[in-house]
Amino acid sequence: MTEPDAPARLLFVLGFPRSGTTLLGQILATRPRVALLEERPLLAKAVAHFYDPPDGPARLAAASEAELDGYRADFWARVAAHGIALPQGRLVVEQTAFNTVYLPLILRLFPAAPIVFALRDPRDVVFGCFRRRFAPNRFTLEFSTLEGAAQLYCDTMQLTETCRQKLGFRPLEIRNEDLIADFDHESQRLCAFAGLDWNDAVRDFHQSGHTLTTVSGPQIRRGLSDAGVGQWRRYAQEMAPVLPMLRPWVDRFGYPFG
Amino acid sequence: MQDFHGQGAASSQSSQPQDAVSLARQADSLNALGHHRRALRAASAALAVAPDMAPAWFQAGLAQQMLNHPEEAVGCYLEALRREPQMTAAHARLANIHALQGRYREARAFAQHALALAPGDAGAVMALARADLGECRLDDAEPRLLWLADQDDPMLKSIALGFLGDLRDAQGRTGEAFAAYRNAGEVSRASLPSPRESGSAQVRRITRAIESLTAQAWGAPLQ
């Protein structure tokens, strides 16, 4: 199953957790012929082979197309197992924020798949991860301390930078704050990038009735809100120990420091 | 929270074919071990033999819920309750799913059913606290969260402390909110085994590997 023979178009929504990935997925899901898959372990088999073992990255680099085809087929089989019908022209949106740590794997398995990357002020992101309880895994365990959350954020952003430099990672970046400030413009950019038309129905993303399975679900259902913008400032004193390590990313993504 | 072995489960099993009972117990064990996909298969197999087996419906619901399929889980729990209306755990789990989906009226109704059957059921109290927070009824949420944060179950305690942080945040008591978040993280961390390789360590290992790639070593063109 080489990529051109894939059963549907595929788009990934990535970004660090609490960066606005759920909102982006819900916007795309308002369009017809879009199947949204949130937080599903669709890459589990490939992760177990190419990521978890110490020689995983070397295996990934050396894998033949025939070998990769097996993992692509497993991915699509898992999509089908979730009851997703795949008629011609359907767009499957895979929205799992934690898949950002699997970016090299995604780029290798699905080099033609467009990627949307959610950005938000790193300080709000890190504080948001620290304050929420996620289903436990090796990554969410890092969120049990503010320092752990900040470290994982920095490590993950460094991985994405390395992928830009070495693997040609060129996503569509959508800043959560811009989306909140000018929803129509940013959602139009998003839909255009995904090859989808845009109309007024996109504004009603929060009334779609879609089941929301991420920790952002309750907020998304209330619609667009700027309540989370700059929330870290009320905790600036408690955040002080991690602000220096976040500073490079605050600068890199163009947020004012201080 | 009461699950498979709770009240009513044994009575409904007594009239079921033995292989279905065995499969449902297998589903129970697999769910407890975190093998939810296999648990779902075992529960489905039990239901193929004994479609009226309430505990098997419950285990199927639990597996669906853990697999992040909340609406499928709702269907299974309702099937369980049709056959065994006194199953407290199914009421409590339905209450929590509805609360998480913002359906607070339904959440409260199922939670009240659960509490009528088992006063003090922690799952039902959690659902009510979630609904309270969702509807900004902070004064109602506070005693429930304080009670939940005092329970022994670390998962429940951690979630309750996190919500208590949100409550303090909404009250503008940020110092107490931060302390509650920190306590929630500590409880959660202490109750879970450390992975052999932490998340950050894995990401750094992968990054180093990508940084050291040469043009020949990657199957796709390098920049």
C-alpha cells in the first residue's frame, strides 16, 4: 500500500497538548466528507517497532518501502476498525497531539500527508498541561510536575525543529491566539490548506454534536473563548522557575516575553 | 468503584451458560490489566453466547470507554442496565461519561440513581462534581471535591485535587490552586510505575538520532 494507493486522503493535526489541536480537528470536522479520528493509537504498531527499541530510529531510517507498506496498511486497518468508511475522496483527519513526538515516523510513513501544527504561547501550554490530568503514559507522567512539563515541551519543540532542518517538515502553523482573534480568517486558511471549502457552518464547530474525547472537550463545547489566553500570567510567580527554559520557544514563536 | 464483581452481577450470571460466564470474567481481568481491546473481544464473545448477560455488557462498555469510544460505551452500559437496573457501577460510569460530554442533566440523573443504590459511591460523586464545575456551581462542587480528595484511591484523589485546583482558580485563589495542581501531580506520579525510559528521554534519543542522520541513511530526501 504505497501512499498514492492509500484508501483516502490523510491529514495530521499535530502540536503539543493544550495547544489547540482539538479545536482545529473540530473545525475540520464541520466539513462534509471529513472523518476525524481523535486520540486513537493508529500508529501503535509502527511506534513499537521504530520508536521504543534503542535501535528504532536506525530501523526507521533503513526501512524499505515494502516494509513501510506493512505499517501503512496497519494504520489504515486501524482506521477501518474504528468504523470509518473510506469512500473515494474522503479526508481522514488524524488529530492526536501526542503524535508530535512521533513526527519523524509520520514523515517517513506518510511523506505526502499535509500536517497542521497548532501553536500557542508556550507558557500557557506548559501550565495547561501541568494543571490537567491526562490518561497516564510515559509522556503525560512528565506533566505531574511543572518542570517535567516544561522539559517535555522543550524536547518536543527541539524535535520538530530538527525535523524542519533535516526532514523537510513544513507544516501549516496556526496560532491558537490568532484563531481566537480572527476565527474566519484562520479557519479559512486551515480549510484551504486541507483542500476543503469554507462556509458559515464552520463557525458552529462547537455545536456539531461530535463526541469529544480529549481533555479540551468541555472548553470546546462552550465555543470560542479567550479565557485561556495569557492564563499563565496569573501564575507568573509559580511559573518563574521554568520561564528561562521556555524563553527560546517564546521568542521562536513570536510571543512577547514578560 | 464497583465493577464486575459488584452487587447483582453474581445473580445475573447464575442462569448464564458457563462459557459465557468464563468469557465475561476473562473480559473483567483483561480490563483490569489494561488490555481493553482483548477485553472487548472476550465480552463480545460472551454476549454472542449469552446476549442478556449484564456483566458482559458492562465489561464491553468499560473496554469501549477505555478505548476512547464514549458513545459506544454508553450503549453498552444502557444494555447492562436494561438487564440489571441495580448495577451501580453502570449508573456511575454513565454519569461520568455524560458529565465529560457536557450533558449535565443526564449526568446528574445517573449519578443520583447510583447514589440511591450505593450512598457514597465515589464515581457518582465525581460525576456530580464534574457537572457542578461545568455549570459553575462552585459551592456545590467544593464539598464533593474535598471529600473525594480525602479518599484512598490515588486516581480518584488525583483527579479531585486537579478539579479542586480549577475551583480555587475560579475563586481567584491562585496560590491554593497551584498547590492543588501540584498535589494532584504528586499523587498521580506516586501511584504509577516509572517507565524504563521517560517521555523526555525518548524524545531526546529520537532527536539525537535524526540529527546524526546522513543523506544516505534516510530513505527519503534529507534537507
